[in-house]
Amino acid sequence: MFVMKMKFISVIVAGILLVGCGSEDIFEDKPKEPAPYVPVPTKPVPVTPPVVELPEPGHPPVAYPPVELPVEPFAEITDLYKTSIWYGLAATSGRAIAECPDCTTDDYQFTWFADLNNDGVFEAETEIVHVGESLEIDATTLGKVMKLTVEHPQATNQLSRYYVPAPIINHLYLDGTIFGAITNEGNATFWGFDAYDAGGTPGQVFTSVDEIRGDQWSIAMIMKDGTVLTRGLDYNGGDSSAVQERLVDVQDVIADGVWGNRAAITGSGEVVLWGPNDYSAIEDQLTNVKSIVVASALGPGWAALTFDGRVITWGEAENGGDSSAVSDKLTDVVSVLPNEGGAFAALKQDGTVVTWGQAQYGGDSSEVQDRLNHVTELFATSRAFFALKADGTVVSWGIGPGDSSSVEDKLTNIQTIVTTSGSVAALRSDGELVVWGNAFTGGDPSQTEPLTDIVSVKALSHAFIAEKSDGKKIAWGNGIGAQIESDPYNVLSLHSLYEGYDCYAVIWKDLTVSVWGQAYCSDTSAVESELYDIVDIVANIGAFTARSKDGRVMTWGSAGYAEGGNSLPIEFTPQAETEYETLP
């Protein structure tokens, strides 16, 4: 009976199972249906975990930051360009813009390079000038190939563009008669009074020039490779062919003015001499040389200072070329200063001073020798010397302003001294300016307001200009006139002709220019419309040259001395940048 009941129950259960499963055999192996296809996201999907409450009561919930799932780059950067145009130093800003239509963010990574060593390779370590969207260029990048690159984390590519900001004139050179200009990539040219062919053919362009030295008779160009190229009168330093093979690794070239002699200091401290005077006998002594100075007005007197503090002299004996009378004292020297009268003063490490040369012009300091101790700095006019001591007092000797007895009681607490050819201005720590010397060269400031509260003073050839703490400028001297007084708070800088001669030019704070003085050098009518954005002015004996932010050059003044200054070669005229898609 029990067995019968169990069979009956089994039949009932089997029936129920068959009804629930339909007509299919539940024991038959059937292939399983594939899972439905779910596409993998092709863009980052932010996953934000839920806020989790800490179990301990009183604690705030902890919020987890969104997490982006890493994905493979999928988009393409299609364009890269820069807004605005670089133009000298008048337009120096630029902003990079890139286009990536499929990118979902603006996470562009811009990098600016400059090929500073001109080798066509952009070094990541040394030639990245900026990382970011915007760049402000400066003079160091003008004329250099600039590379702009962009990347994006979602992009499969990188884009680059190349720009070359045009080089501009960044240095003006002058002497008594000639102007010269060098661009920041090393092109040089000359103009002005060229009767002696000191600048080569007018309009000629010299390349790879680093610096210019010389005078109105000849010029010496120190090239970027350390060699020297000379031009001018052969017998006045313009012909260096006899020593050319020795002119290597040149650091400086010194000239003695109209006498035509030249001295070049090499990197090893050796000296190469050439010119009309034969100084070859002294060259063997000229080793380990640090610097050379020369007194040239009355005849060439030379002095070389060595790195170990010795002084070697040559040239005309009476003009400082012979220091044998004091040679035993010329040790441990730290500086040597000549004046135009043919006298020399040497400052020693112990603060004492040794003098030689033209006695009446400062070569004889015996009357003040007992006071020449604890000296920190030396200054000179054309015929006198001035020693600033550690206690702020001043010792003077020589002729003209070398007699400072009229202001002796005020020469205390002096911080600095500036000089014209015949006058001196000494600035005290309390802001009072003490002035003495020749009235014609700025030694008489009686027509100005009291010189107090002064923070700085600058000397021109025959005048001074001082600045007060409130920014007001005060000027006095030969032919200075009332122009500065008309707007004394707006003066940026004041300039005069090479030798004074009653001509001045002022750059105002808005970078415009005013000129006054003798008609031959103050007539700017030919260049008036160009005198804006002016940053520098230099002058020779008879003309001025101004340089603008964008590299323009304007010259005015006596025809001979200004000749060619307004028609420079194309390499010296401002130009806009050039752009390239590939490395130029």
C-alpha cells in the first residue's frame, strides 16, 4: 500500500513539472542563447561611487572623487595657429589656438620652443621658452625659429607650427662721426660721416657681428666666432692683416682715438697690437691681461691691468705711457682710471691710490697722498681725479674741479659721484646733490630749484639731469634751456650731442621726442612723423639717431653726420614675422 502511494505521488510531481516546462524536454541539452551585445563606451564614462556613511555616529560622510576610466585616444587635432602678429618689440604677445572637433574637453597642451643656438634642433631641456597658451616674446627670441606644438589626451596626433619673429636693431654704436647698428642676429651696418671709409661701403651689411669697437678713423668688428674684422684708414687701425692670424678668441678691442692704434685682448689674456705706432716690443709683457685703458687727448698713453694686480704701461711717456717711477707700488691693483689730460690713477686692494702721468692734470697726487686711504672708488673729469672714501668723504686733485674747497664742508656722506668733462655732482645720503666745476659743463646749478630730495643723477657731455623722489626731473648745463622745466614729471631720458654743442633731445614717458638747440642738429622735420615709440637715442658730433620699439631707425642733424641713416638696408628695417608649417 505504501509503495502504491509513493508511485502515485511521483506521477503527480512529474506531471506538474511537465506542465510547468511546457512541451520541451527539460533534460535535453540545448545550446544557450548568446548574451545581448553591449557596446564598449568610446569616450570616458565618469563613475562616481556612492557616498558612504561611516558607521560611527557623528562622523561626516566621505565623498569619493569622480574616476575616469582610461580610454584609448580617438580624436584628431585638425588645426593650430597663433593670434596676432609679432612685430619687433612693439607687438610681442601671441596666443595659441587649436581645433579638435571630436575632443570633448579643452585640455590642450601647448609648448613653445626657440632654436636659440640655431642648430635646427629644439632641445626639450634648454630651449622650451614657455608651456601654456600665451607667450610674450623678448629680444632673445627675435630672429630665432620658434616652434609651437599642441597635444591633447584624447587626440591621436600632435601638430606643430613654426614662426620666425623678424630680427631688429638692438644696439646702436657711435663715435665722433659714425653711427653703427647691430641686429640681434648679428647683422651690422654703418652710416654718417664716411669720408675715411671707416664703415666700408655705405649700406654694406656685415654678418655674424657680435660687437663694434673703434673711432672715426676706423672700426673693428668682433665677430661671433671671436675673430676681428677691421675697416677704415689703413694707417689708423683699419688694416689688421699683419696680425690677423693672432686675432682669435678676442674678448675686447681698445682704440686710442685719432692716433689710430688698437689693442685686442684674447680669452687667454694675451694682447695683440696694431696701428701706426710700433709697440711690438711690449707685447711679450702683455700676458694674463684683464683690462686695458688709454688716455688719448694729448697723445696715446696705455695701461694694462693683469689678473694678478700688476700694471704694464706703454705709449707716450709724458701722457702716462711710462710708469717706471711708481712701478714698485703698482701691485695688488684692482682698477686703473685715466683722464683725457694724460694722467692715470690706480686703486689698490688696500684702498690706497697710485698716480702717474701729466702732473698738473692729476698725475701728481702728492699734496693729498696722506688722505688717499680707505678709497673705494675713483672718478675723473678731463683734467682731475676724485676719490670716494669708505667714510663718505671725497678727495680731489688736478685742475679745475680738482679744487673742491668751495664745497669741502658738504662732501660728507657721499654715496656716488658722476662727472661731465669739467664738472662734478656728488649725491649725499640725505638726498642733497653737491655740484661744483665749470659752469659751461654743468658746474653751476644756481638757476635751478634747490637740489634736495634727489634719488639719482646722470651726467651728459656738458650737463646734468637729476631725479627727485617724487619723479620730478631737474636739468642744468650748457644750453639746456627750459624744455625740461615745461613738463618735469614726464621726462624719461635726456640726451645730448657727443660733445655737447647746444643740442639736446628728450624722450618723454609716452615715448615721443622733443629736440632743441642749434638749428643744424635740432631740425627733425624730415623724420617727425616717425618719432614715436622711441626707446633709445645716441648722438655723434653733429647728428642724432633714434631707435624705436619695433626696430625703426631715424637720423637727423648735420647732413654729413646723418647721411644714410634714413635709408638703411632692408635687413635693418622692421618686418613682420614669417610662418611655416614645416621647419624652415
